[in-house]
Amino acid sequence: MNDPFTMLAGGFSYVLGGGAIFHALWATLLGIVVGALPGLTATMGVALLTTLTFSMGPQVAMLVLVCVYVGAIYGGSRSAILLNIPGTPASAASTLDGYPLAMQGQAGRAMGISTLGSWLGTLFGTLMLAIFAPTLGDFALSFGSYEMFWVALFGIIIAGSLSGGDSLKGYLAGFIGLFVATVGQESNHAYARFAFGNSDLAGGLGLLPVLVGVFGVSEVMGAMRGATVQAVSSKIDSVIPRISDVTKYWRTILRSGGLGTFIGAMPGLGEDIAAWTSYAAAKRTSKERHLFGKGSVEGLMAAETGESACVPGAIIPVLTLGVPGSAPAAVLMAAMMIHGLNPGPMLAISTPEFIYQIVAMLIIADMVKLIYGLILVRPLLWVLLIPRSRLMPIVFVLCTIGAYAITSRLFDVYVMLGAGLVGFILRELKFPMAPLVLGVVLGELLDKNLLRGLVLSGGDISPFFTRPISAFLFALTLLATLYAVPGLPGRLRGMLRRKPA
Amino acid sequence: MSSGADDAPVSARADLATAAVLLALGIAIIVESWGMPRFVVQSGTGLTAPGIVPGFHGAMIVLLAGLLGLRSLRQAGTKGAPATDVGSVALTAALGLIYAVGLIGRLPFWLAAALFVFSFTACFEWRASAGRRVRRLAEAAVLGLLTGGAVTYVFERIFLVRLP
């Protein structure tokens, strides 16, 4: 009935109409710059642009956001290679081999590998999205309220368990995010929760002002603290990638692409985890293990392919379940909701063509990224050296516009400021931010489905555990929790090993 | 899973204080949720009561904060990383607060933005550089005016976004 190739062609012709290439060009460039600048992350770039493209049509706005997302994840590797500072957390794994390569006078080659790896990664992930998203979307249609409740909770728990650092603090961050989402009128009786008679609070804490605060304001505060940066060298060799780097490491590229996409598709695990996992997997199987950490081409390729494959991967659950795969994807999902596109299982029914439009946008963004990666070397180096005392106030001004733009309430600016301060303090106390964002975004989904499930079952909670998919998702959530208990995975493994003897 | 100097642990005392604050927050959420109307008459069952979901979140926050507190007591004595540059953070927060609460909405947006960018750049570069301060101040003023003008023009005229 709906032939994928016809739908994809339709997607391209839809996206490319109306001066789209112009928007793709500036948005990808902006994304790369945002990603390359330490202190500005992909999440922040997407959050700011969501509000600033508010008055554009959904087609152009989505293209701009996808381009910023793809560009920012790639851009982070520039500062990782040249400054030994990951421009976004996703590029942390790239510093391990990128910077040593630059120190050996091969900064250009390292950037070429990063460009090529990132390009192939996004392409691979996009292919996976095009193949699996429609099927997964059909499967997700069989999910009821019970299952959706578990999907939301699983997302927060797995983000807390695996988003790096302290899982206890990850869960706390997730539940704080969920609590933030409950402020304001609920959907059943329009009762204003936690409003204390204030009409602004009764309207709820806006999703985007909170996100702009947590990722914009608190990052500005964090960035003003660090030392000034210095580039490794001003002499850069050719950035044109070598074909031999691809043919030699094709296994690594495929493995990292697959791992990156899979980790992206898991709710709440972002690009940084995709990069670290791909890097670790490459190191384990490599013949050149001794070179890892000292300037290994394979290591850099694995990290770059993994993080960039994660971008389309993280969009898969957005389109199929309405659950974001990473923090920037969470903001992208919020943007879709603002523009009236209803991400989730119903998308496959209401607007099946949208999946292919996203595929077309990702491919366009990936191609533009490749071109910039090969031609923009020196200008990006200048951008990296802009003093923070001049850049950050401008970012802060953009944050206030971003928070204000959607509803034109000064209250939203105060929400942004409050969220920024709280976010900064939580960051300083080593609370991971990914579960917090996921909590804020998934709060409503969890709220509605928990109550709807309870009403449907007449107060009986057993369907949450006995329906087959529910039971499976519950088991996954439990496993993710047990995995994070200190010492427990090792003990369990020990018990399993002893048994067969 | 990540590397870098930022990975130094938080001191046990800071964790204990965080746990206490979050415990108080969780209890406050539970108390407030409990006091919410139940709408039993309207729904027949009371299962759509607005307090159920936030109450659940509050209970989880209490449980997790309790665990965090117990853990920090067991790890008592763990020293955290030395305090970072508190002055810069406080200055950023203060300037941001004055701008967002004091200037926006009272002054035309371009002027508020220009004043903020100027004072931000001027404050930080004044601290950093002993010489050439006059030149730095002039550059900050130009940057402020350019930002105010460009941002207002681009967002109001091109993106059609309403400014505060």
C-alpha cells in the first residue's frame, strides 16, 4: 500500500520545498558552532532554537532542529581534538585519541576521521530508523495505558542507572523532573496542583523555559568558572579523509553504527554513552589495542561513528513510543508537540509520511555536515577561541528570549532563571541531567497513563504486572534498578558461575 | 562513564545536606498531595484524585533521599573536590538576576540586553586584565550595543518572535 521508497521520495520533495536548503545550511553551521564551543551543548542548541523557530512552519522548524542536533553532536569533536575539551559531553570519548593525534601533528587527519566517522554513523543510524521505525510504530500500537506507564518509568530508571556517575542521584533527578511536570492543572479535574493560589503556577511550569534554564543558564554559569582555553597548534594538515581509513576499519564502523543506534533507541541513554560503548567495544576487539589512548585512528573512528549513529537512533523511540532516546531528542520531541505533530504510536496512523520526512531531514543534515566538515577548518578554529566573557552574556540574552517567546509571559523568564540556578546546584552536586529532562518530558505521559490504567482496572494494580508486555517492561525496569545496586551485579554473576559446577 | 577533572566525588557532608533538603521536599510533596481534593463524587472511585501521582513521586523522593542520607553517613569523612571559582559563579548569577528580574520588562529590550552584555563583559574582563582596561571597556560597550541591536532586529523582524 504505502511503498517506503515512494514515501521517502515524498519526504524529500516535501522537505526540500520552500528554501529548505538555505535553512539546512545555516542551521547545521549553527549546530556545529554550538557543539564546538565548550559550554554549549546540543540539548541547549535544540532548546534555544525550538523557541526561536516557534513562528516558522512545522516543516522548516523541524528541519532546523534536526540540523542543529546533527551538527552539534559532530561539532563537539572539533574542540575535543584541538583543545582536549569535549565541546559536548558526547565527544568526551573522542578526546582520548583525537587529542593525542593532534599532538602528533595530525590534527587535520583526526578531524577528517571524525568527519567521515560521524557522517557514516548518522547515515547508518538513519537507515536503521527508516527500516525499523515503521515496524516498531505498528508494534507500539498494541501498547495500552499499563504498558505506556512502564515505558515512561523504564526510561527514567535506565537513564538514572546508566547515564554516568551515581545512579541513586540519577533516580532522584528523574523523580524531581517528574515532580516538576506535575505542577499546574491536571487533566482529569483541572485541579491546579502546587499552585498555592497563584494563577501563573496554575498554568504549570513550561517545558521549554525549564529546559532552557537547566541547559542554558546553568551551562553559562558553569562555563564562566573554567580556565581560558588554548588551541593545540595553528598548523593543520589536510582534513581530506583517506579511503584506507574506511576500508581498514569497516568492521569497527559497522559495529559502532549498530551499537550507537541501539543505545540511542534505548530511552534516556544519550550520545555520550553511545560513544563510550562503541569505543570500549572497539578497544576490546582491536588488533591495535596498544594504540588506544595514544592516538588510535580506530578508537577515534569508533567514538565518532557511535555518537553520530545515536542521533537517528534516539529519534526512533520519539516517533514510535513518544519517549525520547536522549536529552536533545527530548527537546526535539517537545518541539514536535508544540508544532502540533503528535509523536508516539499514533504517528504511524495519523501521519505515516512524517517518519520519512524526518529521514529526509537527517540525510540532508548529514550531507551538509560532511561539506562543512571538509571545508570549514580555520573559521571553526577562530570560533573556538572567542573569549567566554563575550560569548556567554549573548547566550544568556538568547536564553531569556527563548524562554519568553512561546507564551510571552515574564513568569517564564523567572522559571528559566529558577531552573537554571537549581540545575546548576544539582550539577555541582553531581546529579546527572539526562534523567531530570526525561522526567520533565515524560511526566505527563506517566501521570495520564497511571491514572487511566487505575480507572480502567477499577483500582486493581495487577494488570500493571500480569499483561505480557507490561510484565516484560516491569522485569526490564527491575533489572535496570538491580543493575545499579552497588556490588549486586558482581554477586549475581558469581552465583551464576558457581551453580553449574 | 565519562572522564575528566569534573569527576571528583562530592563530599559526604554535601551529600548528607542534599539528602536532608530532598527529604524535606519529598515530605512536603506528600503532605500537599494528601491534602488535595479527591473528587470521589465526580469519578465514583476516587482513582482520578490529583494527589495520587505527585504523592507517588514524593514517596519515591523520600525513599531515595533516605538512601542517599544513609549512604553519606556510611561514607562519612569522604573529602570532595576543592570548591571551584565561587566568585565567578556568584557574579554570573547576580548579573543574570539583575537583568532578568530588574531590567527586562522595565526597559526597552535592546537597551536591557545592551546594558547586560556590557556589564557582564566589563566585569569579567576587568578582573582578568590589569592593563588596557579602557580599551576593554570600549569593546564591551560596542559588543553590548551590537548585541542589543542585532538580537532585537533579527528576532523581531526576521523570526517574528515577541520580545519581553
